[in-house]
Amino acid sequence: MTTDAVLSIRQVSKTFGSRRALDGVSLDVARGEMVALIGPSGSGKSTLLRSIDGLQTIDNGEGVIEAFGVKTQIKGKVGDKVREARIRIGFIAQQFNLVGRLSLFSNVALGSLGRIPFMRGVLGRWPEETQQAAMAALHRVGVSEYAGQRANTLSGGQQQRGAIARALVQKAKIILADEPVASLDPVSARKVMDILRDLNQKDGLTVIVTLHQVDYALRYCDRVIALKAGKKVYDGPSSGLDRTRLIDIYGPEFEDVFWEGAPQ
């Protein structure tokens, strides 16, 4: 693992039945980077994020995943110290993963569970520090006025911002965002991406975000990693993704949906 890398992946593969979802993927991510992970559906993007967080075990073999110098996975097994690393990794899913019957405040406060007694969290007896952190995080992402509202009564964009606030209360140093804007309208999607970029630029958080919207990847991220059929086929500056490269990644059909104003 290089000295400035907070995440190191070496020769990681994952097979589901006869399908190779990841095929010998290796990469490093440095502290403070904002990286877009792109590629066609089924290319392995979500599998890679879930493997980083230890939610998905990788194939037995030479594969190793390290976060903050801690081996979260090695040779097909989750590492003994995965919890130590996971506390500092915030995972934001496409479907928000909030508890619908709980208030937005309670959902955000759940981010502190790794640092407070378990029963206090179960009973909702949040320490003063957690209460202050939760409200500050909700204010930071612009939804503090909905703190007392049940999560399942909020819009998708509001819930997603709540999920980001939960990662802030968690004190995450890496945010893994798996298609965080896929189910949002364009205005809500831009707000969520603006928040992620703000946390990256102002707080120095490392952000890895999987995106189907290639224009968002080019607009918000300096570095782009592309997967195709489980293999890494591009890793470099977003400025290097011209029309030819993108068609090579997505296939000739990409030409038909190429957005106005895209790189030539």
C-alpha cells in the first residue's frame, strides 16, 4: 500500500456462478481524492464497492483489499479487523437504506452506533454529542427542518441527503456512494453531487462514487475508473475520456445517447 493511499486493492476477483463480476482488479485511492467509478450495467461497480466495505466476500486467491492499512479482505475471507476499518467508511446506497418508521434525526444519529453503547442507540438515548452532531450534519446537507419527520414520508433526494448526514455523524473518512443519484430527479441529483463534492473539497473526505451518468462523472470527479466485464479498462483523468474511449467502454450504442456538449 502506497504511503498516501487510504485504499489499496490488489488482484481482486469475484465470481457469481459462471459470471466473473470482478476479474483481477487492482487500484489505489489516495486520501482526499474524489473518484468516479463508471461502466456498463453488470460491469462490477457495485460489487467492487461492497467488497471494499466487506459486505461482499471476494474469491479465494491472491486478492487483497486494505483500507487505512487494515486488511478488510484477504484470499476470500473478511479480515479480523474489518470493523476497525468499516467504522471509518460510510456507505451510501441507491435506495438510501434509512429506517422508514424512524425520524430522519434518529436515522442520522444511528451513524454514531460504532462509538456509543449499543443499548443507548437501541433505546434512542442519544448522548448530547450525538444529538449535536446529528443536527449539525442535517444542517450541513440542507434538511435540518425535516429532522422530526419519519424517513418514509420524505422525498428521495431528502432521504439521500439524510444518508450522507448519517455518514458525517459516523465520522467517516471514506464515503462509498453506490449510484446515489440513479433514482433521483435531475435537481435532487445535482444537490446530492454538490454535497459530495463539497465534503471532498472542504472536509478532505475521500469519495468513491459509482455513476451511470457519465456527464456527472466528468463534471464532479478529476479521476475516473472504468470497469467493463469485471476488468479495469480505464484509470485516469476525466479529461482523458473522449468520445472514442467512452464508445469503447460502453459500446457503439453509446453514440445514440451521447449528451449535448460532451467532449469531442
